[in-house]
Amino acid sequence: MNQSQQAKLLHSIKDGCVLTGFSHMTLYREINAGRLRSVKIGRRRMITPEALKAWISDRERATCGGADR
């Protein structure tokens, strides 16, 4: 992924997969569960960089039990 893709305001599900290393099914499952925020524009589902960062932070807290290391 090049620098211009990292500076996008919105990422497609495919971009989200590349950025996180997770499958599209995992991202859709997290969106449907309400754990990953997304924006629907027309028929496309898009994710903001902030939503991806928040989701990763939330998963980290859930995994670590919220304890500081």
C-alpha cells in the first residue's frame, strides 16, 4: 500500500483488509456486531482510519482486560 492510500479519508473493506491483515468476512462480522464503525455510501461500505484505530484499540483492551502493561 502506498502513502496516498494511507492518507485517504475513507477506506474500502478491501483496503481495511490490507491495512489490518484480517479477512473481509472478519471486518463485516465486526461491523455487523457494532464493534467496527463504518459509513455506507450508495452501495459501498467504507471505514474511516479513526474507526479502524478505535476498533484495534478496543480489541486490544478487551484482550488485555484493560490492564496497563
